[in-house]
Amino acid sequence: MRVLSAALTLYYLAASLFVWFNDAELRSYQSAWEWFLLPGIAVVLVVGIRILAARMEDRPGWLNLPDKARFLALPAERQRPVLQHTRSLVEWIALDVTIIMGLIQLGLYYQRGEDGFNAFLVAGLAYALLVSPIVMFAHISRIQSEITRQTREHAAEENPG
């Protein structure tokens, strides 16, 4: 459901960008700070994501994971492999945000001087709609299977036989 809502949001965002930036009158009012607004937002997002990645071992309760209750019930040494998979997902999300924001920024830059089709905006939208959900699903599946494996091994250690 989250993927669908994110996809719809990005679709309407991209559609509004095409309408907004094809209007020559609106393009003429852009100031220098507006060109740095999107990269600034991207930097804030990526720094926030990096802080989360750095602090996740100290505060695993912050994370929204599948089977969170089972995960938090595991001892710290059993949580560590799950957190490694989660960290790789969070680091990928930081890269993903950077790529999407970069493509949108390039699209806005090249859209300023031309009318019509913009390959960078289309590439950003296609990447966000096609690549991001697939990679996210693969990472979350690995996290889920790791939680299940760690829970099973922990239960076997506590109840041998």
C-alpha cells in the first residue's frame, strides 16, 4: 500500500512539474535560491537517513520492521545480523533519494531553456516507480527472512531437543 501511495504521489508530482515548468511566465520568476532548494532538501534527507543508519544499533525500536515484536525480543547478538541487512537498506535509500533528486534537479535545469519533452524528469520518475520498489522489496524480503531465521535459531538454542 505504501508503494502504491508513493507511486501515485510521485506521478502527480511529476505531472505538476511538467505543467509548472512549461509555463514561460512562471519560469521567469525563479530566483537563485529556488535552484538550490531541491538539493538542500536532498542533503537534509540524506543526512537524516545517515543519522538513522548510525544510530539504529543503539535504538532498534526506532525502526519500522516486519515482525518488530519478534525482532525486539531477540538478544542483541541475534539482532545484529538483522540490523546489518537493515543498514544496507537504509544506505540504499540514501543513495536512492540522491539519484531521484539529482535526476529531478537536472530535469529542472534543462527544462528551463526548452519546451517539451524532458528526459531527465522522465528518467527520475521511471527510476522512482520501477527500480526503487523492486530493490526495496528485495531488501525487505531479506530482512524478513533474517528475522525469521534468527528467531528460529534463538528458539532452538533456548529449547534444545
